[in-house]
Amino acid sequence: MAAIELEFVQWLQARGPRESPVELGIGDDMAIVQTSAGQVLLASDMMLDGVHFDSSRHDLRLIGRKAVACNLSDCAAMAVKPLASTVSVAWPRDRSPDDAKKLFEGMDEIAREYGLALVGGDTVSWDQPLAIDVSIAGVPYEGIKPVTRSGARVGDILYVTGPLGGSVHSGHHLTFTPRVREARALAEALGSRLHAMMDLSDGLALDLHRLCQASGVGAIVEERRLEAVISEAATAAAANSGRTAIDHALSDGEDFELLFTVKGEIESGEVPVFPLGRITDRGVYLYRVDGQAEPLEPRGFLH
């Protein structure tokens, strides 16, 4: 299924707009449109009950929070400033107006935390499960160019900003911190050394393939380094799933950490970062502790 999704995105890219004012279209975390006032970046995310959350057991405020936080994570992925957002909700007829208010309270709280203006949208009711679509606009920070997925270069070091795996198992997928501030700090500190970046929404293995495809490169992930970023939740999930903790870290998805490539090593700074491997000229591989290299398949969270 992951391979099918990658093929579909390629099909869309081949048919996307190529002319001005679109500077960057389908295939990255946000599109870039040039206006008379400068660049504007756009993204949207759809969330469905039973796929991205379970309204029968998850707090509606946390569901609303996640819907907006996913868009904020798109801004983080490109190191841009969140500006404004619209929200459209298909609301189940059997849910009360008070429940709808809880959903929007969660959205409003995280939007205010990141200076994001909720400026409109649409609300309809139907006899199906809850569906939420959030669109966001962002602008570059002064002196910082948006960071895309397509700039990775052979020899770059591959980094991640935090633990991976077990997000849904632990509830982290509802409470994660969008790395907006961290992305800005990294972009300011690294400057032109920061070559490519994206957020990990669908799992390290699948999203790394996307980054490599966009950049026309390959990558090596070292098992010994990956072990240092396995989350406690991934270890807990492995105890019951029959899968290894490393497999959870590679393919669970919904981590929303930043994956990025840098020329040279990063000295300790205000943002904790963890090296995973390096960028190569072709192929995506996992280097095991025993020295064996095996292809890293593009497996991840299937929507």
C-alpha cells in the first residue's frame, strides 16, 4: 500500500501546475506560492474517525488539538511561520453541539499557543463518522528560506529530533509537540548547511524513502544509532505485538519529529538532535549492528 501511495503522488506531481505563481507544488510538506507580498506556503490535512483517532474513547479536545497540530507540524517541516488556518468539519448528527464545542476548544488552544489565527472554514452534519479537514497558510521567517525535502546531498548526515515508535500505542499521536520552534532554531543555527527536512508523520522508513526520492539520493540508517531513539512506547508495544521495538520505531508513524539532513556534524545546541545515518547516492538500507546491510522497505502508517 505504501508503494501504491508513492506512485499516486508521482502521478499527481506529473499533472500538477508548473507555471508561476507556483514555486513548489505537490510532493512536499507544503506548497509554495509566490505573491506580490512574497512567498505563501499552503498545506491541508484530512483526519477521519477510526483512522486517525477514535471518538468513542479519545477526548474531543485532544482530537481537535491533533487536527491543528498536524498542520503546524507541516510548517515545522519547512521551517516557516504559521499564519492562518481554516477548518472544515463533517459532524455526526448523533453528537451534541456541546461536543462540537469541545472539539473546537482543543483547536483553539493549540492555535493560540503557536500564534495561529483560525479564520474560517465550513461545518456540515451527516450520518457518518466525524471527519476534519484543516488547511494552513504560513510565511517564511525573516532571513530563513523554506526548507524542502529535495535538497539532501550525498555525504549529508541524517538526524531526527526525538524518539520514534509507539505513538498510537501511548496516545502520543494526540499530545505531540509540533516542532515549530525547534525547526526555526535549527534553520537559524545551521543556515545553508541544513539541506532537507520533513516531519515524520507516516514512519521513518516510509518518510525517508520520500525524502530520498525527492532529493534523488539514497540513505543508510545505522541500527546502533536507531536504538538510541527508540521510544519507551515502542518498547512497550513490542512486548505485546510480536514485532521488534526497532520495527515499531521504523514504521509505526504519527511521531511528528523532524527528519533532516545536514552537511557535517551538529554540535550540541538548544535543540536535542540524534544522528541516524547518512545520505548516499542510491538505495535505502538499514545497517545492522553485526555489519549486515539490508534494504529498508518503505513501510509505514497506512491511512
